[in-house]
Amino acid sequence: MKVPVHKIVGDVCMTYKDGERLQREFREAFDRGDTVELDFDKTRIFVTVFFNAAVASLLENYSRDELERRLKIVNLPPAAKELLDDSLDNADRSYHDPNLREALDRFWGISPPRPDTAKLRRAFTGH
């Protein structure tokens, strides 16, 4: 499936909402296992938050290898490619690095309750 990005979001790829709109355009095909080509011809301004929504959020359900194998990016200027790579690197760590995930959960106050260490020690040692 080939997706002309400028026909969906225009020539400016800046907002999270635009990134979500782009992903809605190809997500069904991607989830089916199809290869998707995002063609950035005629686009000119890029912001990381757009890439977070359009592409990087896929890493919640897919590996980086699978994403790179089945999602083809064409006609993206080198500076924008750097933004996309940063977005993917951050999302990959966020979704797949358990240490970072735990730290983020603690930061946002959604970490699981910590075990009662005294109770655990008694259970294992009898003291």
C-alpha cells in the first residue's frame, strides 16, 4: 500500500493529530501484515510529535525490526529522517526497555504497589 502523506496532512507534518490521521490511513493494512510505503514527497516541515503519532506509536505492538521491514519511508529529507529516528529510538526504549518503563511508570505515579519486604522476608525465612 502506497500512502502519499501530503494528500492526507498537507505539506506540513507538525501535529500529533495529523500523525494520528496518517496512521489511521494505513493502520488496517499494516495490521493485516501488508507492507506500507509512506511517501513524503511534497512535504516540507516536520516535527517529532508528528512522527510519534504516525509511526513510533506502532512500536507498542510491533518490534522495531518488523516495523522497519514492513513500513517503507520514501522521499523524507535527511533532517526529517533524523527526527523520525529519534522518535523511533525513544518509543522503542519506552515500550520495550523494562527499566525505562518502570521509571516512567513511577514518574507518572502508575507503578504497581511495592511488595511488603518484611512480609516477604518472613515468608521465605520464617523469621
